[in-house]
Amino acid sequence: MSHLRPDEIDLLLEGTLEPDEAARMEVHLASCPACRAVRVERQAFLVAISGLPDLEVPADLTARIMARVFPEKPSLASRLVAFAAGSSILVFAGLAYVLATGADLPGLLLGAGKASWSAIQSFSLSFIKGLKLLALFFDLTARFTADLGKAGGRLGHMIRPEIYAATLVVAVAAVVIAYLGYRRNFAHRENSHDA
């Protein structure tokens, strides 16, 4: 015998069912103690809910939620204002430094320009070297993969598929064990640092 679903019992309690459907459910409830127990629970739940006060939802709730989920990007005008404010602060800080220390303004500007140019050159060289290393890494990876594919093709003719499968299982197990060992060691280090 199948039991009534909780949503069916809710509809019965709310009085929104057709009379013949409600009568069928009442007949089932008369013979099923489990469904009667669910009905008592659902009825107590509905009574408890009906006693709660109505919540007033602010009119702008949807707009506030959407603004948090999809924040607006700052406009060009606000970016220009921020840039102008930052530039002004730097100019005033430089003038305050010149007035406080008695340094000459052209010398300060020349030193700042040289330092900026040196930083740009260093960054550019490092960036170019990093790109070269990245290109070399991809080239070596491509060559290694190609050589590995050739070696695998040669081994494929000499090794049976069962040995391939066993090797793959052992390799995956070794990687999982190494990873779990690393996590355990890392967690142990974190716990020892916290203590």
C-alpha cells in the first residue's frame, strides 16, 4: 500500500482539493496510522506557520540584491576623478617634501624619473625573460610528449593490455597516496604552527 505524499496532505489540510480526491484521502487516512501521524505533524507545522507575523519586504530588496550580485563597474568619470585625486596627492606630497627638506624640485623630479625608468626597464627585462622561459617550457613539454607518445607506441606492440591497465592502476594509486601524504604532512605542519 502506498502512502500519501506530504504535499498531498498539505493540500488536504488547506482545503484546495476536489471533493472526491479529498474523500479518497480521508478513506486512506482512516486505515493508515503512518499517514495519520504525518497529517498531525503537517497540521502542527501549518498552525505554527500561520501564527508567525507577516514580514514586510523592502521595495528595493531586489535592486539591492542584484547590485551585490552584479556590482556596477565604475564609470570613466569616477576613474578620472580617482586618478586626478591620486595625482594631486602625489604632487602635494612632493611639494611638502621639497619645502620640508629644502631639496630642489628639478633634482627630485629627475631622480623620480630615473628611478621610474630603471624600474620599467627591470620589469621589461624580467617580463621578456619570463616569456622566453615559458616558451622554452612549452617547447620542451611538446617534445617530451611527442617522445613519450613514440615510446608508448613502441611499447604498445610489446606489452599486453592487461599490463597497461595494471600499470595505470598502480600509477594512479601512487599519485593518490602521494597527494594524501602531502595533505597529511601539510595539515600536520599547520597544526604544529597553530600550537
